[in-house]
Amino acid sequence: MIMNNINLLETVNLRKTYKVGRIQVEALRGVNLKVRRGEMVAIMGPSGCGKSTLMQILGAISRPTHGTVFIDGHSTSDMNDRELTHVRRNKIGFVFQRFNLLPTLTAQDNIEVARYLHQRDRARLDPHTGQIVQLLKIEDKMGHKPSELSGGEQQRVAIARAVANKPSILLADEPTGSLDSQNSSLVLNMLCALNRKFKQTIILVTHNPELARHAERIVEMRDGEIVRDIRARDLK
């Protein structure tokens, strides 16, 4: 199924049900979300509201029980496992609370591994990735291994790795959750700079309303549903 519209990402009546023993647990209950190309959207809500489940489905990691996800107009719900792997590799970048860097590789090698998986070549950092590295202010850290970097520096390397292949969408799930307030602000400012300079579409999950204000829109979830979708400047 193909949907022709102006939205880069759209979900239609998205539902996800888990079975816990004999009990059916509804993690998502008819979620309808639209994200325009180049937009930065923050998803907020208490633990257990469905944020992480939604991110897994948007990232083609998990399948919905019902409903459809469209990325670039194409329904991922109709895709087989091989096609979903292609979407994850070519359309989506992931940044998580845990940096997930390979500990034996330098920062540059961690970024190049992602490029190699995408392009199947061993080319060094291209001009685009070089710009990203400069924007994230880690150009002098490329020869360092993760253990030699601060938490904020590791997360910036993880961001560079996630966007090196120019994904359509960057999914950032609590990217500042393990950082102190100073590094949290720095990482969020870097994500905003990626959004502004490169028009990178970003969907950000955070518990912190002050961090969410960095986005253009804030989507609030409760009990598996979207209960409010507002411009960040209108958040009270």
C-alpha cells in the first residue's frame, strides 16, 4: 500500500496488544500521528504510556497488532522481514539512552561501521559526515575509544553514527536519560542544530518538559493514546 501525501511519517489507527499470561495488555490504542519532513517532534508521557512501544513500531523493530505505518508514503505494515531490515538500514537512524558504541573501536571507526553496513564500502568519512562531526564538535575526538570519552561526547558520537547515512527519520529515545543537566542541554542543542541546518526529521522521546520545548511540536501520551498534540511554544 502506498499513501501519497506531504507527510514523511504517518500512523493510522495504530494498535499494539501484548499477552501477559491470560491478560491482554493494550500498549497502543488507536494512535494517529503525522510528522512532516524536516519537523522535530517530542513525545512525552509517564512510564508505561506506550512511548517506547510506539518508537519500536515507527523504527520497524516491532510490528503493530493493527493499523498502518507509512514512511515516505510506503506502508511498513505490508513489508516482510527483509524489507523491514532495508527500511531500518536506509530510512531510520536510532539514538538511545545507552550509547551502544563498540568499545574496541575509535569514534571514527564506530561511525564508519554504520557507513560500511549501508554502502558496503570502506570509504572514509564523506563531506556530509565531516560536517556532522564538526557540528557536533567532536572532530578532535575521532581517534578516541568510548572509554576515553565523556558521556556527552559518547552520545554525540552515537548521533553522528545515526545520521551518517542521511536517514529520513532520526528516532531518539531518551537520548539524555543518562546525562547530567549540562550535557543534556548540550546534546539537545546539537539535535536542534541538526534539525535546523540539515532539515533532519527528528522524533524525540523525553520525560522532561524543558527538553521537549526544544522541539516544534509536543505529543503527549496517556494509556496508549495521544491526548494532546500542540506547538511547543504553547506548552504550559
